[in-house]
Amino acid sequence: MFYYIYVLQSKITGELYKGYTANLRQRLQKHNRGLNFSTKSKKTWNVIHYEAYRNEKDAKRREKYLKTSQGSRLLKRMLKEYFYAQKVEKLSRVSTTRWTG
């Protein structure tokens, strides 16, 4: 059995949410159905990163670390190209919809 730490990103706000679960698919469905108090106002969520661990304590320790400021910085460095591509995509949408009249 695996235990997962996961990072979700809100399609609405772009905010990140970090969590831990033994069933990643079921947990994502709960987030997207609004069954989690912390995330229901910002649904719909996408999984942008996850890690699998054989030991539950290892997964919980990693989740706790990623929720610290140092862990958040590490995560942003790990996903640097993903966040950069998002920024470029957002800028290109803005520049193509800008009125030039």
C-alpha cells in the first residue's frame, strides 16, 4: 500500500493546497465535490504534483515539511518549469485579448 502527499492547484485562483492521503483519486474527487472545508470555495482542483511513500509516517513527515515556508520554496523550485509555463500562457492570453484600437 502507498501513502501519497499531493499538491493541488485551484483552476479558479491558482492557489496551492498540500495534503496527504492513502487514496489519491478518491481524495481529489472529495476536494472537487466541495467535501473539504479548506478547499471547497476554490474548486475545481488539479493535481500538479504527488509523491508516493510505502510508510505512512514518511508521507506525513513530507507533507508537514512541504507546508513550511522552506518546503514551499523547495516545491516551487522543483516545479519551476511548470510555473514558468503557466505564467507565459497567462501572459500570452492577456496580450491576445488586449484592445489595440
